[in-house]
Amino acid sequence: MGLLLVVIGTLAVLSIAGQNIGFIGECIFNLFSFLFGKSAGIPAIVFIFVGIRYIALREKFKYSLKFFIGIILYWLLIAAIHAWFTSFGNELNFEMLISYGGALGGIAVWGLRFLFGEIGTWIVLFVAVLITIVFFTKWSLSSGVIYVGKKTTQKVAKVGEAIKAKKIEYEERHRLTKKSKSTYSMRDFIFKKKQDKLSLNAEPVKESDYYEESHNNSEDLSQDNEKFDCMSHSEVENIELPSVFVEIDDTNVKNSEDLMISSLQVEGNPINAIEELNSYQYPPLTLLQPGVKQSYSLAKEASDKKKILEDTLHNFGVAAKVINTSVGPTVTRFELEPAPGVKVKKIENLSDDIALQLAATHVRIEAPIPGKSAVGIEVPNGKNSVVVLRDVLESQEFIEARGNINVALGKDIAGKTIVADLAKMPHLLIAGSTGSGKSVCINTIIMSILYKYSPEKVKMILIDPKVVELSIYNKIPHLRSPVVTEPKKSAGALQWAVKEMENRYKLFSQSGVRDIRGYNRLHTEDKMSFLLIVIDELADLMMVAADSVEQAICRLAQKARAAGIHLILATQRPSVDVITGLIKANIPSRISFAVSSQIDSRTILDKSGAEHLLGKGDMLFAPIGVINPIRIQGAFVSDEEVEAVTNFVENQKVVAEMIKSQEPIVFTAPEEATKVVGEEQQDELLSEAVDWVLSTGRASVSMLQRRFRIGYTRAGRLMDTMEELGIVGTANGAKPRDILVSKEQAEQILKGD
């Protein structure tokens, strides 16, 4: 009996280890795998141990109680493993049995789920494992609870003593007496009154008045400070205020939110904020709607999808496990760690099958995740949460951002706020199909600038061929000119920007600096503002004046960064005739919203992926220097919020003065865009081409190409010009055109033109 157990156990161990033991060994391996699953090696080793004990002790061998308890514990553990990796209804699936808990574990899980359900199964397994451990180790539950309680009490007592000691030390250091709690210092009193004044629309404080009171009389201030420290709170309140303070009417105060000033508005000393009441006032965040917390929990949904994902990959023969899950506003990313030998391409090819099993519209696979030895699978959430602009502007990432033109874009998959510096990009290309979120993204960028920067810091030129998208910003002080809506004048605006860039470089050369930051450090009294040019629909401009628009955009993109001029180009038609190769080469930072095809995605990002986006602000952000684009849920801002913020900015008295003092710029259409007759008549080769055609009698485009070594486009234009002038006839298929005039008549035609 003992020898038989040793032989069976040895054959099982060798076959599990991958050794070829023949037909008998394969049968033993299949039997053990079916009964015990992946843990078949443990009972095989037990067989060997029991067989050796039989051989050594013979009839004296007896089974102890711990032996049977250990078998029960092992059975419960493989049942728990099987319950963890199998879904409801798949407990007795043959592949699940050999992959996880075997027939013993599968039958146990099936019975428990049938009797107690999913949650009840785990409760029963936990209690059963706990009971077997108690019987196996003779460990007492009560003694364990008492031990943990004792240690917890000791830790709490130590923490309490430390807090008490800190409190005593704090009271001794600050001398927190009753008298000190009921008095104010002069500095505290002034600071409190200034904060109250900041919250109301009081009259602006004159800078000279303030410095006369606070700086020139510093000695009186120190004496008054000592006097005020000895006075009670009621006595302080009855003192007449200096002239810099005004009386506050409490009846006009509705609630604390009306008095709230955005943390973006006041930075540093509040005294500086009082001085800035004479200048641009930043809009408060209360004008924006706060975000609504999502009541729907995505944790359970992510857990279910994780199991389905692992089962799907296993069914297709891909060994991989989920090592991390990131739940974002609209998508959840599962990070897969493939087993050694598994090709990443094999996982990428299963995107459609994974989407089918998860009942998802699209599944985007990022293989591999930059900086990680894992593959990212992004699956849409069952319910999306909206990322509002206020939540993004209130984030620490945006408040603490230190850049020249920082704008908030939205939140990534991990829920982190993404803030981009347009000055570092240095230009941005935005593309996507209709309704994907381009206009909202542009509104988010402009609103970020209104909340973060004054008109002296950033100026803008808004080009809106669609007329209605950006007209709401017409009266904000950040605009260098009214919103440009005519496509031909838009080309003139771009040419004006080119001239402005050249003028700035001349100033840099005269000042001996290299860029706008060096110029502003040198000229602190007359700083140069950054200039942001936003084009909402590039396709319309390319249809009207493609040559002049493309030339101006390329010149600005190549040279304007150091001059502080930056471009944002947006289009809903990401084709190569709109986003030309020259434009793409000079604009390295891109944002792609949902597009209809992989070709459009490659046109924007030079790689696929945008065709799998969900729309409604779901974007791929590829800034300069980043290999793989970042998936972001764009911040949403409604038209009502935009109108409220622009009205707040427009209604400031100082804004009206800024607009009046600013010299308006009138953009005109460029000359080449107003010509009626084609510019081919000015081609320097026209006269030579006419002479050659008349002398040879062969009027064809291909002959002009070979003779003058020019391209097909230019040769075709020359031939069309000759046709317009009446020198040659119309095209006649593959045959050369007819020559209609003599050489003398052609010379007269050219001289007359």
C-alpha cells in the first residue's frame, strides 16, 4: 500500500513538473489536474509522504486529527481560489476546473453559491477557514481579540499623552490667556478690515493715500500697535477708521458665497490686491457651476469587468493578469501584465473580441504603457461623470501652475487635473468631428486665460469664420481687435501677426535680448504682452485663401515662439488638404477628439486611436516631447457660464477705459486675395513659354514641363493663362492644343496685358 502511494505520488510530481512519463503518467496528471486543479502538486507530495510513513511504520501508522483537519483546510482554500477566479454559472466548466480549484473546489463552490449566493459563499468559506485554523493550531479567538485590544489601548494612550504634551507646550509658548483671546493687534485689525473690503464693491483705494498712511508713518503705526494690544475688542470697534476704509452696509450682503474671491484672484499680500482694484478684476469662481458628485459607484463595475477581461484573455489562450485598475471620469484602464512569451501584438488583435465580451462600444489598447511593463486596456464606463470647469480651476495643479500661458484642459484617466502651458507647446492643433468637443475645448482655454491672466499679460486675436462661436468674447479687454469673422480678413490678421512678430524681433535686437521674457525683465515699466491667435475653423480659411494662410501660419509657427506669439488651430475636417504637411511639421502639439476613421487619426496624431474615442470631450492630448498621447476628459463649460463670466469682465469700469485707450486694429484682405485675374499672368516664364510654343507649334503641358523643368502645376497654370489670353485653344484630350495666333499677335497681346 505504501509503495503504491509513493509510486503514484512520484509519477504525479514528475508529470506536473513537465517530464514525459508516458501514457500512465499522462493519465495520472489528468486525474490530479481534474480533481485538484492548479494545486495538484500538493496532494501528490502528500501521497509520497503518507506512502513513506506506511513503509516505515507499517501497521503502526495511524492518522491523526490534525491530518484530517489539514485536508479540510486544503479543500476550503482551493474552493476559495475557485470562487475568486470563476463567475457565477461557470463553476463546473472543465477549463475552469483544471485552471483553478479542480473538481473538489468546483463542486464546493457550486453548492455554496446555490445555497447561499455570492456573498454568503464568501462568508461561509471565511468562517469555515477560521474554524479549521483554530482547531489545527489550538489558537483561541478570545485571546487574539484581547491581545489586539490591549495593544490598541496602549497605542491610543501613547498618542493621547503626546497630544497633551504638545498642547501644554503650545500654551506655554503662545501664552493663551483669556486676555490675549479678546484683544487685537493693530496689524490684525488692519488685515481684517482689508479682507472685508476686498469682498465688497467699495471705491478703489488710492495708492498715494495708502502709502501716506502705512509707509510714511511707520513709527506711529508701531506706537498705535502697542496701544491697541492693550485695548479690548469693543474699544477697538469704536475707533474711527482711517480714510482708506469705507463703511460696509450689511444689508447688501446676501451670503458668504457672494463675498468669496477666487483663490486665483489674490496671490501674495492682500495689500497688493487692494491696489489692484484700480486694474482688471478676475472673475469669481461662483459664476461657474460646481460639479455634482457621482452617486453611482464604479468600483463594483470595474471589479466585474476585470474578471470578464481575464476570462476572455484566458479563453483565447493569452496568459495575463490585471495588476492595476484606474477609474477615470469616462473610461477605466486595466493594466495587464502578460506572462513571459506572450506577444503584445496578440493582445492588440483581440480588441474587438474584448469589446464584445465587455459589451463596450470601443476598446482602446495602449501597448505598452510608457514607463511600465504592462499593457493598458481602456474600457468605457457604464455611466460617465461630467468634469466641469470650476472643479478644474479650483484644483491645486491649476492654482500652483507657474507658466506664461497656463490653461486647464480636463482630467486624465486617474482623475488628475491636466494643465498645459501654451508658451511651451508652443503652438496647438485641435481636430475632431462635429460634436466631439472642439468648441467647448476652445471655450475652456479662453476661460482659463480670463481667470488666470490680466489683459496686460495676455492678448488674443480670435478668428471665427463660423461667425457665431466666439462672438460672445467681443468686448473682453484681452482682445487685440474685435472677433474676425470674414475669411479674407482672417488672412490679413495672420499677415498682421507676421509683421508684429518681425517688429518684436527688431525691439529684441535693439535691447540685446533673445526672447520676450528677457525683454520684460529689462523693461519692467513697459512689458510686452503675450499674443494668442485662435482660429476656430481652419478649413474655411484654406478654401478661401490657402496660399496666404498657409504661408503666414508656417512663418508664425517657425519663428513666433520667442516673440511670445502662439497659435491654436482648430478644424473639424482633418484632411491633408487642410492640415498640410508643412503645417503639421511646424505645430508639434496636437489634440484629437473623436474622428470617424483611422486615416483622420493618423493625419492628426500620426498614429491610430482617436477613432476609438467616445466623443463629448473625450480627447487624446499629444504635447511636444511626449511619445504616446494622454487620454483626457475635457472640462465642460456651458454657454450660460461663458456669458456670465464675460458680462462680469465687460461691466468693469476699468475694462471700458482699457478698450477706449487701446488703439483698434483694422484687418484688411491681402492683395493677392483680392485679385480677379490669376497671378499666372505675372509669371516670369510666360513670355518664354509663349515664344517656345509658337516656334515649335506644340502646345502641351508635358512639353512645357520637360522644356522648362518645372512642375505639372506651374506648367498647367501657364497653359491655362495662354488659353485665357486667346493664344492657344482648349484642351483636346491627349492631343496638343491648337495655336490660334501668330507670333506678332502674341507679342501684342502680352504688351497689352
